[in-house]
Amino acid sequence: MKVLARKFTTGELQTLKDGQAFVQSVEAVHVGERSIRNYLNIEGLKTYLKQKKPGLTDKQKKIRYQFAKNHLHWTIDDWKN
């Protein structure tokens, strides 16, 4: 099912559960998550857990806000210099 691999690479499907639901809707058969993972592996796609990025600290937020306030009136030409 090349369509399955394409849907993962284009971002239409994000998780193995999404892939599982897609196959069930198209083929009307139950397919396990492990089968989806194996198929994607055969197609050259690796499955992984997305790492969570740390959020901004209060200090970083304050600095960004101050920067935005200080540069609010800048024109495009000001940014070029």
C-alpha cells in the first residue's frame, strides 16, 4: 500500500493509530500498529517518538516581549541594517 507511506511522508497521517484507522477505512480489515510500523520500515520510513522541546522560560519571554516592544515602530528598511 504505497498510499499509506505517501500519506505519512506528506503529513496527512501523523501516528501509527492514524495509519491503522486509514487502512481499516480503505481495506475494511483490522491491522495492528506493529504491522504498520513494519510496512513503513520496509518502505524506508523510520518510526520514532517525537521529542518534546522545552518551553520558553519566564526570563526568555520577558526578553522577547521587551525586544518586540522596543522594535515595534521599526520599518522594513530598519531591519535591513
